[in-house]
Amino acid sequence: MGKCLSWKYFSLLLSLLFFHSQFPFSSSLSSNSQCSALLHFNHSLSLHRRASHCGYSYPKTGSWKEDKDCCTWDGVVCDNSTRHVIALDLSCSWLYGSIPSNSTLFLLRHLRSLNLARNDFDLSLISPEFGNFQSLTHLNLSHSRFYGEIPYEISQLSSLVSLDLSYNGDLMMTIDYQSKHQFGKESLVTLPRAIPTSLGNLTQMIYLDLSYNNFNGLLPSSIFDLPNLSVLDLERNQLVGPLPNHVSGLNLLIDLSLSSNFLNGTLPSWLFSLTSLMKLTLHQNQFIGEIGEFKYNNSLDYLDLSYNMLQGSIPSSISRLVSLTTLDLSSNNLQGSVPSSISRLVNLNTLHLSSNNLSIMLDLELFSNLNVFNFSYNNLLVSINNNLTFTLPNLTELYLSSCNISEFPIFLKVATNLGSLDLSNNRIYGQTPEWLGAVGRNSLTFLDLSHNFLTSIDKIPWKNLYSVDLRNNLLQGPLPTLNALSLRYLFASNNNLSGGIPSFICNASSLEVLDLSHNNFSGTIPKCLVLSNALLVFFHASEKDLELSCGSGENKGFAFVTFRSAELASQAIEELNNTEFKLGRAGSKEGCPGGWAWSYTTVELVKNAKSPSNNRGFAFVDYHNPACAEYLRQKERFVN
């Protein structure tokens, strides 16, 4: 809009202003006037590609031509008989700018559907004029950077069935008119604002989405009395207080999402009596008490009560949720045994019960349809039924970390399509069984066996692995043979591995992190580890220091320098005061644990190096600038 206005556009603007002054939103526009109103609305905004964060977007208004009927324009729908503009969809249209109350948009009085989602309206207030679209049934202003209170006038749109104001993180903010922003705009201050109770007047409402905003305060009970409501999404706000004990509406509710708020109190019984409900998500709140008894429900497909403070046991009545496919009760304070009745949920494919105090008999024949099972961090003994008269063709993810398991579950033999396996932090001792390599032979991508008592792993045969974690075991001998070309992360620190760094590491061209620290490796570091542009490597310096097989100019990625002491390391860092550091690493000389400098700045690195807790031997420091590392290698007073 920095260009001069053409005479044609200036004439159009004058005519619209005249029309607006003579008939200020009091009568219907003619077809030509509607087109003029749309053009003026378009010219009041600018186009910026970054204004629309969509998978696919384009400037719909870019094709609008004054000499064509606006009913043919992209995003515009007209009534076939009256030719009134009844729908306007400008979502993902790169629109940038504000929408003031005198915008010609509000001249389109016959609108039934208005979608301005995923644009950038530059912290515009939601104008009360939106409430004058008396025929409006659908209003979508989501993802568009509006702020301010929801105007009361919107609650007077008696025909409104769908209202989506989600992902406007600055909603419920107001203007502090007493102070001015340095750029001339009023500054914004957050004031306590609750969802207006007047939204309860929208008795025709079917879809209400106010998620991802800054609403706070108590939930208005009036929302729960809307008789036609099918979807209510208030996720990720700052709402507090309990849910109402009784509701008179919600008989048609199919989706209730109240996750990521600060709601508390017990779960009211009506939550488990909504016969039409298909999805209930209440995770990341502060609900307490026990899970109530479930009524028979043919509809509920998705239930997420995770990350609350629920107590007691899992009710056996959960088996009445016969259509359930996903159940997440993780991160609560649930106790006791997982009821065997859960096996009657034949449609269940995802089960998360981690981080509770539960016990279970792992007879996965009862869960033959499971895709994902997570029972980690229950800290109680898990009993395993080793009956192998079944297969688990659907199991793709199994997480049994911190379950006091003492052996590899033999049912893994029949988990032929497993993609992720986590058995970390258990009591598994000895050598890995020979049959383990057949588990998910062509599908396993994630393997975590860390923090056990494993003594030997001959090879890691899976070809599609991207992450392997073998840390904190008792592994001896050479590093297990790897055949994963797509490997990105390999952790094998804190073992008793020895010998040289095998050359097959160089075959993993996608490797990003290699941690072999605190082992007994010796010999030469393969040149590929030094030449990598992205690889971040950790080694543990000992009396048998690994030699760097690189010379000046060969380091293309992170560079490593070994120092004789923490004092020399700090001197080197100070000398290269302008060096960009990636992450400082302090290892150990003489077998003692060294410090770890996780700082980015020179000052923090020096402070860490001089710390008494870190001065037992400062080994490798990673430099983002290889030239600086090479410079220090030439300084004998610094480098081993």
C-alpha cells in the first residue's frame, strides 16, 4: 500500500465512503456495491506470504478483478437467486493488516459463513461489528493474531452454529491507553479475563473452539448447557477451578477437549455418562480423586486423562467402553493391578499407563490388536506370561522402562513388526539372546537398552535403526557390529568397551551424535568422524589417549582439542576470546569423571573450567570454528 492510489481506486474509495456515511450499515448492498466493498476491504490489507502458516496457501484476492462479477472471485460465494454474497473464505490468503470497525467487510450483511483463518491481522481487536452479521452461521478467525475481548455482540448471533477463535494467543488482552508503545501503538497489558458467560446465549451452537488462547478464570457453566453442542475445545488456556457438578446440555457432545489448563477438583459423574461422546481429553490439568464408574458407551473412541493427580485403581467398568481405541492414563497416582477386564476392549490399539504405581500380568495375547503399549516407570514388578501360542503382528511400539524386568520378555519373539523398543533402567543381566535380532528385523528404528546389566552384545543387525542407546551397562570387548546405514544417534558411554573405534562407524553417513565416552578405547579416531560437517562426538580421555588423525584444514565440523589441565583449557579459551563455541565438553584424565561445560559463551566456559569441581582434568573442548582448534593444536603449551 506504499504506492499512490490510482484515480479509479480513489473514486471507488470516495463512493464507498459516501455510501457508508449515508447508509451506515443500515441496508443491503446492491451486487455492484458488494463487489466494491470487497475490493476496498482487499485494498485495505497487504499481502505477505509469511502471514499465512499453512501447508498450502496462496493469495486468493490476487485474482480479484474489478471488471468481473465478484460472485466468480476466488473465495466468494453468492446466493444463486439474490446474488448476495453469502460466504467468504479467505483462509490462508496471505492477508496482513488490521480490520477496523469501519471496514467495508461489515457491509456484507448477508454473510452466512466467514472464514479469515490463518492470516495476520496484526493484533486487531475483534470488532463488535462482527456481531452485525445476523445471518452468520459459521465464523472462523483462528490463527490470525486477533487480540482483545470477545465482543458481547458475537453472543447475539442467534444463528451461529460454529465459532472458531483458536490459536489467537493474545486474545483476552486489553489496551493500556495511558502508555504508548515506542512505535506509536498502544502497549498491551494482560488483565484477568474469563470466557464470557454470554456465549451461553448461542443456543444453536454446534462447534465452539477457543483453544490456544490466554483465557483464564473459571469455566462458565452456561457453556455446558448448550443443547446442540457437538464439539467443545478449550485446550491450552489458563482456565482454573472445577468442572460443574451438573449439566443440562451436552447430550449431543461428541468431542470435549479441556487439556493443558489448570482445572482441578474431582471428575464429575456426568463425564462418564455422555452417550454420544467419542473423544474426551483432559490431560495436563490438576484433577484429583478417583476415576468414576463408566457407563456403557458405544461411542467413546479416545480417552486421555494423563498428567493429572488421579488416585485409586483403574475401574473394571472401563470394559464398557467397547469402541475405545486409545486409552492414556499415564502420569497419575493410580495404584493396584490393571484390571483383566481391559482385555475385552478388542478395538484398543494404543494403551499408555506409564508413570503410575500399577502392576500387570503381561499376557499380551489379550492385547493382540495393540499397536502401542507403554507401561514404563511404574516401579513395580511386571509379571510376564511366556506363552507363545500367539503372535503380535500389530505391535509397533513397546515401552517397559523402569519396570523391574530381569529378562528379555520372550513374547518379543513374535513381535515381528516392532518399530520402537525401550527396556531401559531394568535389571536385565548377561548377554542378549540370539533371537533378539529377529525382533522387528526390518522395522525396528529405536532401541533403548541403557541402564541395565548387559555384558555382551555380539551385533546390532537391524538395518533401519536411527537411535541406539546402550549406555550404563557392563558391556565388554569391542563395540558391537552395526549394520544401520541410517543411524543418527549412538550412545554407548559408561561401559567397559575396548579396542579401536571400528571403521564401520563411517558407514553410518547420517550419524549426528556418537557418545563413546567413559570406556577403554584406544588407537586412532577414524578420519570420517573428524571430517563430518554435523557429527558431535564425545570421547573419554584416558592414559591411552585416542589420537586425532587430522591435520590443518581438514576439520570441517566440530573440532576437539585435548588439554593437560583445566587451567590450560581456561587459558586457551580466554586466548580465543572471539571463538564461537558449540558446546564445551570436559572429560577426564586419569580415569576420574570430569566436568561438563554446557555453556555457549566464553565467559561461562572459562568459569566452568576454573571451577574446583571440574579441575580434575579438562579433556576435549568442541570448537565450532575448526581453524581455532587447529591453532590450539599447534600451541604445545596447551595441547597434549
